[in-house]
Amino acid sequence: MERYRDMQLFAALAGQSSLASAARQAQVSGPTLVRAIARLEARLRVVLLQRSTRGANLTDAGHAYLADCVRLLAAVDAAEASANGSHRQAQGNLRVFLPLLFSRYVMTPLLADYMERYPAVRLFAHYQDYYPNLHEEGLDVAVLVGELPSSSLIARQVGQVRTVLCASPDYLAARGEPQHPADLKQHHLIANAEAVHWDFPHYILKTRPRLSCATVQGAINAAVQGAGVIRCLSYPVHDHLMSGHLRRVLPAFELPALPVHVVYREGRHAPMRVRSFVDYCVTALREHPAFQLA
């Protein structure tokens, strides 16, 4: 039992930035977590955690063992869930990974609706902009935008998005509409950086923006008010495009569409809380107009 408990405590490191946050996640004290890791290291005769004045980081062996712990503990949970019937009823903790902008513009109302439908599920949403390791970070489901790296994960495509240029009709009426990406050098550009480096098929635009905004939402607001041309993924500006507050610019020069996937680990052996969330998201996102842009 002590070995199993030590593995549970070690698995609390998944997705946590420090020993202290992992201890809080496991609802134990920091020294209790450190002692559990020390017992594992003594039993395995391998260093799992490299400690320094800057903190503690997993070794290569620690990363591998953490992934195995998460996988094995999930299998134990699945076995218990099957025995007590929770494979047939959505309940328990569910950890999902969502890109930050995607969550703000698309997922927030869907999460609220899912929780209303499945009140016995406790949802933990992680908002980051990178490709996660579901096994190491203890995640159940992720919604990812872009091409997926090869892996053993199960992925269900729900739609696609594009990187679009857009501006307000008033701005285009006043400044004229560009016919080629090179024409953008004569326009007021809005970006989220101090320099513009925009890739197009057979052309790269390098220049400086007229307006640099700290957030995508700030840049979108500026474009709607006629401040210039913005480039971003299509789903944050979808409503503005549909309402006519913004208009797509240079659609013939857009890059290929990016797929949107719902990704998860266990497949048909997944507990009901995972399967219910995946099925709900796949249905809702496939019907969402923001992912049908041609």
C-alpha cells in the first residue's frame, strides 16, 4: 500500500510547476511528498528528481517513471470505475487542455453547458498555448489547433481554421484594398509584436506595424474601429466577419487551413466522464460555424 501511495504522490507532479504546487494538488505537506519521492528513489535505485538552489526538476528517468505512474494509476482508476459502474455514469475529476484564445472565443459556453448536463463531473481546465504531453501532465482530453505530432493518442477532427487577414470596410474604403501581400507595406498594419513577419505562399512580408497590441483582442478591437489590417486565426474574428464589421483581405494568398482535433488517451476503455466530454465536444464543435470557414 505504501508503494501505491508513493506512486500516487509522485504522479501529483504531473502538470505542476513545483513541489509545493504538487503537494497542494495531492493535499499533503511538502515534506510528505519529498519523503515519498525519496522512498521511490531508494526502491528503484535511480534519481527521479534533480534538486538545486533554483528548485527541483525531473530527471530523464523521472519523466519516464512519471508517465508510467500516470498510466498505471489511470488503469487502476478505470478498473475501479468499471467495477462500481462509473463507466456507465459520468462522474469524477476531468482534466482538459485548451488553447487560451480557443477557450475564450469558443469553449467557455460549451464548458458551462457540459457541466450543466453532467453535474457529477468536476472539471479542471488548463489554458496554455503549446502541445501538451497528456500522459506526463495527467490530462484526459485536449483540444488542439494545428497539425498533430505522431503519437499513440486518439484524435477526432472537428473542423478547421485559417490564418486570415482582415480590416474594416471603412478602412478599406479609405486606404484601398491590397492586391498582393507586398502591397501591405503601404498599409497600416496591426500586430502583437514590434515587427511583422508574415508568411504567405511564395512571399514573406517583413516590416513594422503601425500599431502593436499586447493582446489579440486589443488588435481585433483596433481593426474593427478602422485602425488597420490584422492577421490572426479565423475563429476569434468569425463573428465580426459574419456581421460585416471586418472583411477578409487577400483570401487568395491565405495559407492552408489548420485542422482542429479533440485528442484523448484511453479510447474505448476511457471512463464515462472522458467519453461523455469527447462526444459532447466533437458534436458541438463540428456544428460550430467558426470551423466551417472555406
